[in-house]
Amino acid sequence: MSFRPHSCRAVPSHVIPNECELNDPSFEEIQDGFRVTFFKTTQKTTQKTTQKKSTRERVFEELKLNPKITREELATLLGKSQSTIKEHLSRLKAAGRMARVGSDRDGYWKVL
């Protein structure tokens, strides 16, 4: 019988499907017992990359909904720092997806 981790506890693999998309562990017999090796996935790296894209897209969506929104309001709304929002705005402008019309104080974002 093999086991897979599930919700911080070991559950026999025949009881639950492989919902976590984990690689199968390696079982090895050693002297008076056995050794189990779990293989690390790259989910965290993928999640981080996806999250960056997601944040940028969320910034873009919020600008479409409210062109007069400020960086501070975006940061609060998205739970990010103002410098993170500034970086995403800069990249969106560089990609030609939006532009700032008017002054920083009285202007608005134009989605291109």
C-alpha cells in the first residue's frame, strides 16, 4: 500500500485521487525499515510567474473600470505596495497598452 500526503497527514493513495498533482514518492527498503523520498514540484515558481501576470492584468482591468484611479488606491485594492503598482504601470505603458493623459494629479489612464 502506498501513501500520499493530504492536508498535512498521510492518507492511503487508494482512498483519495492525486489531487495535488504530486509525483509519486520513492520507497526504498533499508536495514530495519524503509526510506520514503518525496519529490519537490515547481509549483511555487509557476505560481509566482502566474501571479505576476495576474497582478499586471488585474491592474489593467481596474484601469479600464476606473481610469481616474490612483496608484495608492490600486495598491490598497490589490493588496500590493505602491512601488509594485508603479512597476506594473510602467510595464503596461512600455507595452503600449495604456497611457497617462494629463497631469499626475488631474489626469486619467487611457487604455489603448
